[in-house]
Amino acid sequence: MTEDRRGAFRKNAFTFGTLLLACGEVGCLVWDATETGAQIEVESDQAVPDRFPIRLAEGADPRPAAVAWRRSRRIGVAFEG
């Protein structure tokens, strides 16, 4: 069993979010989220910068995010601000 290093309670989200990139909006799957970050999944061919605004659900306000880790198509982000 691996150690959970998160400082905040993780909530399974399994919703569709949106990355707001310079090239336009890109859909993502939000696997789980906390007050401080989220785990998302993008299409394999999608280039994702180190910092970007993300909308965790349709109609939600965008939040500034920074990449904390990358594992293939899954990305861990930390919310900024």
C-alpha cells in the first residue's frame, strides 16, 4: 500500500473539465480533486504546458493550476493563488 501524501481530503470527481490553453479549450477527465489540486487525464497527443487555467466542471470558474507531476496521460496539478 502506498502512502497518501496529500494534505487535503481527496474527493473522487470523475467529471469532465476544461484546460484553457493558448491553442483553445481542451477537454480533460477529472479523476479526483481536493481544495489544493486535482488529478486529470488528457488525450495522449495533447501538449499541456506547466501552468494553465483549468475549469473542473462545466460552468465552473477557471482556477490557475501548475503541473505537479506527469505520468503518461495523467497529470497532477496544484492550484495556485
